[in-house]
Amino acid sequence: MSRPTMEDVAARAGVSRALVSLVMRNSPKVSEHRRRAVLAAAAELGYQPHAMARSLASRTSNIVGVMVSDLRNPFFADVVEGMDEAAQEAGLELILNTGRRSASRERTALESLLAFRPGGIILLSPVLPAAAIREAAARCPVVLVSRTSTSPAVDTVNDDGELGAALAVDHLVALGHRRIVHLDGGAAFAAPPRRKGYTAAMTRYGLEPMVIPSEHTDEAGAAGVRKLLNIFSPTSFPTALVCGNDFNAVGAMAALDQAGLRVPEDVSVVGYDNTSLAALRHVALTTIDQPRKSIGQLAVRALTERLREQRDEPVRQRLEPSLVVRSTTAPPRD
């Protein structure tokens, strides 16, 4: 059977196609009696309005395009879950794609989303040039997650990365650690604040900071540990690692295990994000919690304000992280 159309709904309800269109757009111009008749006919036929068609037929759109930086990272899955909850409450529909942390691929992905003529775009930790983001914001509202912007047309939602990294150092110093190394997030836009927070906290305690360039991946975490093994002797090896994110920490833990170093007996490890990966029983990673679902919800609400309340001033939201202690940190052996 062919998919039921708006004309089929109109015929079943005994009304015009134009009236069905008004009902599907939730227009206040339709009486409650006719609205119920049209919705009943649509339910009987199994009719579902096509979001893209509604977008093209109207100057406004309930479509929100979402570009995810890295589909493998569970942090983004948690953020999108929060976005989905807020989108459903607001009557918005999400369309997702990814640029796989490549600027050229992200540009293509962004253009694909813009082709839907969305009501707005949410970019999760993009590596796109700022100019490309400003160009997109000239076509529809844009919200950045895990990245800052100075453009008045762009809203942002971030956590306080400096505070989060400082919390990790505070925890490790309180346990007695002094040789604490940071495996950072490399080119990720969330990396500089975390690096700054780590360095400032180490300096505050009179300790020597050491940052190993890394990335927010498990492979990079493992590579960072291998680099440390080449730099330090067994007696001078760092007793604790502050990792750029949970993914990085899991890779670091795997490399430590391969080198015969136990976590946390020989080396304590702290991640960042508090993803579902960190909470797994066999991982039990001490980490810095970002309120991931709240971040997603706030991103959608910021977009909704731009769309429905005609807000022009940018919103810069920064959420406070917290420490979650599990089994990968303990006092140093020595």
C-alpha cells in the first residue's frame, strides 16, 4: 500500500486539504471540532506529516540539524539524549549527522543539514573554522556545544573546564600524589581550559606541571602512556594521570596494563566527562562529571528562544562540573 497523503486525510475527514495542512501545523485558526476530526482521520490512515515537506512549505521549520563531532564517544550520545527530550517537549524534530572531526567533512555535513532549511543548527564540539560557523549563523540560529564563540548570532553551552581539571588535581594531591601528568585533548576546543586548569592547580600546590600532547581518543591515551614510558624510569614514573576525557583515560589504562603497571596501585587515573564508559563495572573510572543531558537540554532551549521569542542577544551558558570518585585513584605506593 502507498503511504497515505494529506489528500487522503482530507477525504476521510470530509474537509479541504488546506484545513488538514493547518491542523498539521497546529494553527490556532482551526476549531477544536474540526481539529479532532482531522487528527482522528490521520490516526485511522496511519498518516505521518513529512517534516521536510513542512519545512519547505513554510517560512518556519521545526527541524533542528545536529552535527556530532565523534559518534564513538558516549559523551555525545548523552548530550543528544538530553537534546531529544527537550526537542520533544518543544515540538521539534532532530536530524543528526557527523563530520568525523575533519574540518572538510564537517563543512559538507553542515551544508547537508542546511539543505533541510532547518529552524536552527546545533554543533557538538565542531572543528570547523569560525568563519564557517558565522556563515551558517547568517542563515539560521546556531548553538555551539563544547566550543566558544564571540559572534552575537551564536549561542554557546559549555562546562567550566578550568574548574574540572583543577578538581582532578585537588583530588590527587589530597591523596598524596606529587608527580601528576596531564594527557591533554590536543586540538579539541575543550582542551585549552582543561590544560589551563591543570597547570594553574599544579602551580598552586608548588608542583611541576607536565603536559603530554594527546587527543580525545583511546588510541591517543595509549600513545601518551607509551611516550611517558620512554621518558621516565620506573622509579621516577608519574604516580597519577589527569586525562583529557574518559576515552583517553581508557586507552591510557590499557597501555599501563600492557606495561605491567597497575591502576590504581602504581598509577592513579582520572578521566573527564563521566560517560557511561566510565561507569562500567570493570572500568570504574574516577572522572569529572559534565551534566551531559542538561547541556543538551540547554542547547535546544537556547535555540527555541531564538526561534520563538525572537531573542537577538547571545547566550553564553557555562555549567559547573563535579568530581566522581570510583576505583582508579588511590594514594601513591611510595
